[in-house]
Amino acid sequence: MTEGRAGVRLGAVQQTLMIPLYGRSVESRKRHPLLSDPRAVQIVESVYDFAKLKAFAGGARGAVLRTAIFDVWVRQFLAEHRGCAAGS
């Protein structure tokens, strides 16, 4: 179990679930990000020290790419189906 900055204790499974959040945070800090998520940046900075876990980098990039592709699909679907609504 690893303890984060805010005293949050994460087991191996919980650490793995942080990968997409970390990816969104890293991507949001880029000059021309694929997606922007200021809240992810805030959470990552306050909850967990990802510098310890360099193995997250590859998985985080994949999570960002999947999210960006999914966003395109949702936009296309909503454009084709004007009466639909999407929520997160």
C-alpha cells in the first residue's frame, strides 16, 4: 500500500485506477493538449505523488488516446442524432 500526499492510501488496484487521471493531468499541461482537464491536474497534484511510479507513463498515454478517440465518436454520434443527450 502506498500513501499519497493527502494521506490517501492506495493499494495496487487503486494505483492502477489512477492511470487515466494521471494521463489527463499530464496531457492537460502540454502546450497543445489533445484534451484539457484542469480538475485532473488539481487532483493529481493534491492526492498522489506519481513521480514514484514511472511505469504509469505508457499506460497514461494510452488512456489519453482512448479518451480522445472516444470523444470524437461521441461528438459524431451526437451530431447525427440531434435529439440525444450525453452526460459524464
